[in-house]
Amino acid sequence: MITSGTDRDRDTICALATAHGLGAISVIRVSGEKAGEITRRLAAFLPERPESHKIYYGILHAPQSGEAVDEVLLSYFAHGRSFTGEVTCEISCHGSEAVVNEILRLLVLAGARPAERGEFTYRAFMNGRLDLVQAESVLAMIESRSPRATRLALRQLQGDFSVKLRAILDRVTWVLANLEANIDFAAEDIVVANSSQLANRLEQAITETKTLLAGYHQGRILRSGFQVALVGRPNAGKSSLLNALAGEDRAIVTPIAGTTRDFVEAQLLLEGVRVTLIDTAGLRTTEDPVEKIGVERTLQKMRDVDLIFYVCDAASGVTVEDKAFFGHVPWSKTLAVVNKIDLCTGFEPADLNEALAVMRVSAASAEGLEDLRQALRARLRLEVGEDSTLVSNARHFRGLEIVRDSLDKTLPLVLDEDSPDLIALELQTAIRALYEILGLTYDDQVMDRVFKEFCLGK
């Protein structure tokens, strides 16, 4: 957790910027007012007036003993031209933990302090290099595990999402500013903007807000991945199917019913999206307390995932035991997968659900597996669609819900020319939510905007 404080924020901080562990190269970042001075105590080769964005080569030495520590490349970034907005030095050293720890120890002895988690990004935010949405996208970039998740995070880092939020904020602030102006000029019988003009701006803001909210499902999938649960009776071939689709033996396969009692996962990359296949406990009535827990978890997982493969055994068909669990299956997001067609070809799964799409496969012979993958790709294209600016963060989603609800309440009040104070209260709620999403200060900036818009001077 970042510890905020005026003196602490002025400290020069240092930390390893690359992943821990052995590697060819590690990068140590030093940021703060004295970054150049502190780094120079180890790196005598760094000039007194280094050039920004220039790389210097040399040997680091321990300040007191003069002992050589490592051969490095040192990048210098001037104030206002670094990620944090502060003077920054980045030391590219050999990727030994011993070397990294020694350099960090010497930097602390030279006057730096160890950075807290996320403190470089925090400083970038506090110095106005990033807004809060962009700061959060830095973490999303680091954690992205698929090409499309990376592209989404990069667009947010570059400000695409922030631009859309600020467009909504501009419209709402314009309405509030004009409403305040109408109040101020009421004694002179001057109307700066009528109710129709105010409503028009509000309707645009509402449409833009709801468009962003509608993209949350897609954004969540791109960020967190697409989950597919393989469910069905024991020994329907769920584990074999997961192994076949994943191309590796992730799940244990035996003739014994009830082998899988907890979730087994495998990862695929399809359509640029990370797909998680989840093998689940077989659905059957059981007295085994451990297996019973597994069945309960399967029922919960069916509600949580994005897609279900209901796996049937082609030889045994739909049984009474299958039907006992049909009331728990969300059929709207379910695909029937008839497995073991190499052993039996006559099974018709009409008893499952007439509206279901049916795929026929053999996990053993791989027959039909490519068709199943294509069906999954088609579902992904349907769910995710084309890349665009999407909401992928739950905090942003909750904030936008507040904006939508406040504007939905405001519009009829404006059309009915209701109390300006009541309208202003709802508008301020929406503006506050937008400022919280972006990480801005609310009161002063809104008042500055009102003054700038109308030059009221009072």
C-alpha cells in the first residue's frame, strides 16, 4: 500500500523493475529529485549534466570500498520526461539476484529508499503523467495473458477510455454550468440554455455511458479470459475431452466413475483470447461426502462460466440421472457435446434440449474435435466481437452505473423544468463518480470549469 505524505513523496526511491529471478538482464529503476546524484555515487561515469534519454556505459563501484560491482548500461531521463515525471535512472545490470540485491543495497546506503508496491505508477499519477484509469491499465498490461487483452490495456494506457469518459464529463459539466448560469441570471430574466438544450446534452451523455456499460461483458472476457465448463455424468468422457482439446494430459482418465472431484483446468488461446477449459465433477446423486462437494461446486461453476459443454456418452444416451440435473443447467449458454462416437453413432440427444446445438466428437480418435474448436471460435467472435474501447475494470463499471442512474433521474427533471437544486444534486453525483473513476479532484475543478465557461466573476 502506498504511504502518502509530502516528505515521503519527495524521497528518491529505487526498486527492481523487471521480474525477480535469474535472467540475462535485470533493470533497476531509481526515481526522484536526487536520482542522478545518488546513482552517480555508484556510477562515476555518469556526467554531472547527463543528457535525457541517453544510455551510458560503465562499471558500478561500491562508494566506500571502491570495489567493482557490475558492468552496466545506465539510462538517464530528465525531470518531466520519464514515466514518473521525475528525474529517473534505469540501471541495466546482469540478472543475478546477488548482483541486483547488492546494487539496491548500495543505492539505499547512498540515500535512496526502497519503493513501495506500485509507487512508481503512483508518482506518475500524482505528477499528472497518467490519470487513474491509465495508471490501472499499467497493471492490466503487465497481467495481460492474451493478445487482445494486451491491446485493450494498451488502448486504455494510451487514453482511449479516458477520452470517452472525459467526453461524458464535458457534457454533464456543460449542463451543470448552464444550469448554474440560468440560476445566476434569473433576476435579469436571462436564460443561457433552455430545457431542450440541456436535455439534448444529457441524452448524449446517457447514450455514451450506456454504450460503455454494454461493453463490460466483452471487456471482462478480454481481461480475465473466457471460461468453458465441461459438465455431465461421470464417465461421459469429460476428462478425456479436456486432454484432447488441450493437447496434453491435464486430467486423470480412468474407467472408475467419479475420478474428478475438484476442478482441473487447461488453457487455450483462440481468436486472441485466453480460454480456460474446466473439467468438473460428474453430475450424479452420491452419498460420498467428498464427491458430493464436487457436485455442488460443479452446479455453482455452471452459473459462473461463459459457456458449458454438456458432455454425453454416445453409448448410454440421456439417462434418468442426467435428467435429474437438467433443472440446474443454463441451456442458453450450453452446447451439447456427444462423445465416444467411435464406439456408437446412433445416439440422438433430443432429450437434452431441442434448441441445443449438438457437436459429435471422439476424444479418443480426435474425430470432430476441430469442428468443436471452430464452434468455440464462433462463440468467442459472437461474445467478444471486434476490438474497441471497452470497460474491463469492475471499479469503472460500478462508477459508470452511478453515472447512468444519476443521469436517468436527471433527464425527466430537466424536461419537466423541475427544481434546479434537485437537478444540480443529481448532476453533481454523476460528476463526482466520473472524477472518482479518473482520479481527479471534484469540487475545485468543477468550480473552475463553471468560472471559465461563463466568466461570471462572482
